[in-house]
Amino acid sequence: MGKTSEKSNGQAVQNDFRNIRKKRRSRVSTPTTASMSPYTKRIIDKNENILKEYSINSR
């Protein structure tokens, strides 16, 4: 995204990216995800964030 005049807005965006990264990492390592079938996992990921599915599969 381009630069925003508001510092607080940019900070919020950065925090969002950080949270997504944290969530992605924890989701992959949690036992609940591992026990889920790939099909259900895919549906949940599509609902939350389609990009998340690709990042999990690429590993």
C-alpha cells in the first residue's frame, strides 16, 4: 500500500500484518489443525483468508 499521511493508520496496518503472520504460524503448528481433514481446513482458510491457504500449502 502507498504511504498514508496518518502515522496511526500505518501503524495499524503494520500490526495487522504482524497479527496475520503470528496467527498463520500458530495455526500450522496447533494440533487442532493437524487433526482436521484437509477438506475442512481448506474451507476454513477460504472463509478467513484465501492467501493463507496458499502459504500453508507452499511449505
